[in-house]
Amino acid sequence: MVEEIKIYILVFFIYAVAGWLMESSLKSIQFKKFVNRGFLIGPVCPIYGYGVVLVSVLLKKYQDDMIITFFMSIIICGVLEYLTSFFMEKLFNARWWDYSNDRFNLEGRICLRNAVAFGILGMAFIYVINPIFLFIVNKIPHFILIIISIILFISFLIDNILTFAIMNSLKSKLANVRQDSTSDIDKQVREILSKHTFYINKLFKSFPKVKFSFPFGEQLMNSIM
């Protein structure tokens, strides 16, 4: 059980970072400037990590049937994307993506084009990428994997705490818009991080004996302290 949890934590972070790199790169090329497509402060898009973990867990017993794998990947990832969009909009009065201009979309939260991509990617994860990933991971000593998993989990937890605190402070400023507002939100979050130290200071005062470690943590601390 512990072994599986450790593996899935690593799977989650690898694909969350890969998703962030892919989306941020594509949008940066499109707009000819850096665009952070992540909800969190760190370079991660959790929805990609959750999607791959869900597909890996739920479709394990169907991996001998490529057709079921394809369509179930569409359903699993489509439901995940829709629910993520719905609840994030309810929580923060904003949207991080919008497919209203795409054909065959559902409330602008999911669309047929992405659904087909989810099916193809789900098959790629099950039949190609995950076997390679597991082969590499199994070469790494057990205790090192545990340490890496703990550090990544703590980093992710801290990132969520900081981001949700900041987003709650911005909630009243955000309109109930349907369009993609990721860039505007990211800009406001970065401005808060650069001008205010309240949330960081509060966190460190609450846990004075704990040394926090998270992606780009030192650079972030130097920029806002």
C-alpha cells in the first residue's frame, strides 16, 4: 500500500509539472510572452496529475481492452475537467479556461476536441509512458523515493495554503466572468507576493521550528521578504 502511494505521488507530480510546461509553453508562444497557466504559485497544473492518477488507478483492470481504455479516459478526464472548472468558479468567481468558442462544448468547461485528446493521452499513459516511468522508478532506492515523495507532498501542501489564502483575498475583486482569466489572476497573485509578506510571515511564525522546502522556494522568499 505504501509502495503504491509513493508511486502515485511521483506520478502525480511528474505529470502535473509536465502539464504546466506544456500549457505554459503553448500559451507563451501564442501570446509571445511568458504565460503562467498554473493555478498554484509553483510550476504545476494539478489537474494533469490527478487525471493521470485516476486513469492509472481506475483503468488498471481494463488495460487489455484499448477501446474501453480510450472511451473511459475520455469520461474520467472529461468529468474531472468539468468539475474542476465548476468548483473553482464557485470558489473564486473566475475561470482558468473557457471553451465557449470551440464546437461541441458543454458550458465552455469541456469540449469534444479536448475529450478526444484525453482518450489518446490516456492510452499513451497506460501503454507507453507509465511502463517506462515505472521501470525507471524501480531503479531508485526505496528510501530515496520516500524522501522525494514527502518533500513533494509538503511543497504541494504549502503551495495550496498560500495560493488559497491569496485567492480568497482577491475573491471580492474578481468578477463572475466566463472567459479565461488566468493571466489576470496570475498577475494579481504575483503583485501580492511581491508587495506583501503577511501570509508567508504568518506561516513561518506558526511553525518556527519547521524548515519549509518547495519548488523555487529560496528564490520566492528572496523576492518577497
